Amino acid sequence: MSIPRTKGLSTKLTDDEYTELEGAAGEQTLSVWAREVLLKAARQQAAESVVVAEVLALRTILLNLQYAQSAGEDITAERMQQLIDRADRDRFTRAAERLAEAAAKGVR
């Protein structure tokens, strides 16, 4: 059973842009193709955020471990868990900040 779609989205295009999108849609209707492309792009951005968050968490843990080691600190299981918890707590906020910075600079 399909879920009814009740919301609409529209945009204005030039004749050339419309023709270009029709060609990209191929055998699909333009609206089906556009919906799939938009949803794929939105989901990809969400996945990118998770990957960036995980990389930043790993970076945080690695740098803190390296710093502690160079300072001669013992890394106990408790200290390691603290580093992991801190990295996990901050990762999505930091990822959102980094992605926003990149978007502001036009980096994709």
C-alpha cells in the first residue's frame, strides 16, 4: 500500500533548464525523477553528517591520546572511556559546525 503524497514543491526553470531535466529524467516522469533526486540528495547529506561526525570523534580521541602520551600520562580504561564519551557527546555539533563552514566557503 502506498503512502499518499500530499505536499507539493515547485520551482521556476528556463526552457533550456526544463529540457535538460527532461533529458536527465529519461523514461520517468519529470516529477518522479525530481522527487527521487531531491530525496537522494537530502539523504546523502544526512549520511555525510554522520561520517564527518565519526571522523571528528576519532580525531578528538586520537589527538587527546597523543597529547596524554606525550605528557607522560597513563591511559587507564576509565580515562579512555572519558575520551570516548566526550568525543561522542560533541561529534554531531562539531560536524554541523564544520559542514556549515564548508558550505559558507562553497566547498562541497
